[in-house]
Amino acid sequence: MAKDLEIRCPDCGSRLRVDPHTGAIIAHGPGEKPADLGEAARLHQEKGVKKEDAFRSAVAAERSRKEDLDKLFKKAADKARQDDPGAQPERPQDDKWR
């Protein structure tokens, strides 16, 4: 089930919640505005830090992905060998009809 869409008006900054299936407005209200420029700068910096942390964790996950996939492949290959130790892997160049 899809979540409601939250949209901000570019002119007045008000917040609208819209049902994605019907397009009906579920709720509306004033946008959240920071109290002063210092708070706005702090919120902007916090968002930047969160984005950077998410990027770093995604990069770390991608770096470890190859090792994880290699481990899974070796585990599956070992299991296949244990299930049928005398089986030879199929080769596409072999003629299967002879």
C-alpha cells in the first residue's frame, strides 16, 4: 500500500498531504519555518550530515557486496557438491543429444 504524498507549495510554503490513488487532499497546513537564520543554517547542516552518512554507509555496503556474494556462491557450490559428488558440471559445447 502506497503512503500519502507530502507536497510543499512553492509559493506560500504550505504543506499538503495527497492520496496517491485518488489525488484527493487529505490534510493541509502551514509549512514549518525555522525561527531564525541560525536555526535554518543548523537544520541545513544536519540534513547535509545525514545525507553524507547515508552515502558513506551505501559505499561501505557496496564495497562489501562482492565478498558477500562470493561467500554465498562458494556456499551454494559446496552444497551442490555435497548433494551429488559425482556430477560433472554441464558444458554448453557438449552435444546433449548423443
